[in-house]
Amino acid sequence: MRISREDVEKVAELANLELSEAELEMYRTQIDEILEYIGKLNELDTTGVEPMAQVLADEESADATLREDDIVRCDVAAEILEQAPDREASYFRVPKVIER
């Protein structure tokens, strides 16, 4: 699969990036290589291969590797808001950063 220069320009525009000519070509080449590799992976016969929900092979190794989830309160919002130069209620007021 080939990706066009226009495709890269469109993605850069959506990400609000300004790319030089050299960067456009470099990223086009890199994305093209990634898509080519994905195309090769799509050619593999995965008939009979069960999808994995976890990257761990079995329950035994999962129990030895994973930790229990513990809920820990993190009440720092008031302290942080005290340091904000411009706040309204429980929100930071920030300048607009996206202009088109």
C-alpha cells in the first residue's frame, strides 16, 4: 500500500503540525514501510488461532505477574487550584490554543 504526500499533509494538518519538505518525505516513507509490514502480516494464515485477551500465556503466569488493583484517593485538586493564576470554581482558566 502506498501512502501519498497529500495523505501525509492531511494528517499533519489534522494534528496541527507544520512539516518541512524533508519531514514530509521522511514521514511518508516511514508510514509507507509500516503499512507494507501490516500488509505482510495480513497475509498470514491465522485460521484456528484464538484471539488473546491477555498477552500472558496462562493463568499461572498471570497470577505471578499481575498485582491487585488498590483504590487510593488523591485529593490534591484544592491544593493545585490554590496555585492557579486564573481559576473559576474548580476549573483552570487557560488561553485558547487552537485557532484555525
